[in-house]
Amino acid sequence: MLAENNEANISTISNYLQIKGYQVVVVRNGVEVIEQAQQTKPAIILMDIQMPGMDGLSAMRHLRALDNFSDVPIIAITALAMPGDREKCIEAGANDYLSKPASLKKIIQLIEKYLDGNTS
């Protein structure tokens, strides 16, 4: 699942993931993340933090409070790159953090790391 509200980022990331063989569900705000995640049960969530309505931090906290989402990997991909922002994302429930502009290769590396069960 790709949670992102910037259309250029949606196009770039989702097209790249699809070329690499991944199925992508796109949502554009935190409320949609929660609704669609419960319907589709994604293997992994790529979460933008600055989205309209409910932001990514709030969406992560909400998902982590649900029993069936305690172990779904969430990778925060955000323009928040100030000191302490990574820690805020991890505290909210992210397993990992990438600052924008994120390398597509790095996104794939993290997806593979979490989907292969190698979280070390």
C-alpha cells in the first residue's frame, strides 16, 4: 500500500513498484489508509507523513492500535528530515524511515528486507 497525496510521487513510486512486480493500492490520506488497510490487508505500507486530513503519524498510531496491524511493516517516506523527525516516525509505529526524495532502489531494498522477514 502506498499512502501518498502528491500525484507525481504516486505515479513515480507506484509505476516503479508495478514494474518490479508488486501490486500497489494507492491511498491519499490517513483516513483512507485505515479504511483500505482493513479491507485489503497489505503486506507492507509506504506511508507519507504530511497528508491532508489525518496525517501519517496519526494513521500509524491508529493502525498499530489494531490487533491485526501490529506486525505489518510500515515505512515512513517523508519530507520531514529535521533532527528528531525519524524518531517521531518510529515512535508513531514506523518500522523504518526514508526522507524525500527517496531513492526508488532504497525503497525496494526496504520492501524486500521486510517482506523477506529480515528485520535486523
